[in-house]
Amino acid sequence: MSEPRRPPAPVKTPCIKVCVVDGESGLCMGCYRQLHEVAAWAKLSEEERERIMAELPSRKSRIRPEKLAMFR
């Protein structure tokens, strides 16, 4: 008897459901990813996603604080 199949583990994501792109920086104002990163997220390797997620906190400074205040 074979073991039951387990569903795949969910993909870890920084998405907080605030999907608004800042025109100046090109970053999502919710998660700080670039559009191409958001679009490719599910296809990236775990290592690529971890690398990007490690960079996200430093990207926040690329968006003017008054813009971010609208969403926090």
C-alpha cells in the first residue's frame, strides 16, 4: 500500500495584500518586491525567494514615507 500523497507545501511569500506599485521606485508598496519578482514568485527556487526576502527590508527606504503612510 502506498503512502497518501501530501499536498505541496505552500510557497512562502511576503505579500500582505496591498498590491499598489510605486511609480517612482517600481516597488510594490505592500511587500517591496518588483513586478517581475511578483509575477515569477511561484516559479523561483526556494533559494531565490529567500534571497529576495532578505533584501526587502532595505528596499522600504526607496519609497517616500508619506506614500507608505497611506497603507500602514
